Amino acid sequence: MESQDGSETSETFTLVTDILDPGLLPPQQAAAAYACRWQLETCFDELETSLRGGATVVLRSKSPPMIRQEIYAMLCCYQAIRILISRAAGDAGVDPRRVSFTRARDAVRGRISDRGSFPP
């Protein structure tokens, strides 16, 4: 089997599901769904670990409207970083999935903390 980066892999994976009829979910579709799931899990991890600060860091807001606002702000920051990654990867001719979210976040943080970034 060939991976996304072109290297050969020989791992065997077992997917456990509650689908009783194997005709309802072909193996290729199950593998694709599994891969999509892990892309989503990676997004959640980036939000929780990279932006929020880790699983032990709780949201600062105390009221439901402010919690929604705080989560919305994190999602906006996440989307902005992903857009920057996508544009930079496109300009460099690189697959955006190969660009480190953490490094991009650090680059953005470094630029934001620069006094000249936002004029008064």
C-alpha cells in the first residue's frame, strides 16, 4: 500500500464497528471514513492544545454567552491560521497538510507580539 507521501506501508489495521452487514460499508469507504475521523481529531487537538493551552486549561468565561464568545474567538483564530497555512502552502507548491500548525501558530504569535504589527 502507498501512503499519501508516496512511501510504502505494510501495516494492517482493524476497524471495529457496530455495522452488522458488511455490504453496507465497503472496506475502502470504511478506511476513508477512518482517515477523515483522524483529520477531525487532529483539528480538535490543535484547538485544545495549541490554541487553548492544553486539556487542563479551562475556559475563563463564566456565563454561557461569554463561553460561546470565547469558543467562537478560538474558532476564528484557528480558521485564520489555517487560511494562512493554505495560502503559504499554495505559494510554495506544498500540500497544506504537510505544514505544522504549531509552527504556523508560533509564527503568528511572534508577529502579533511585534510592536510594529498593529499601529496605534
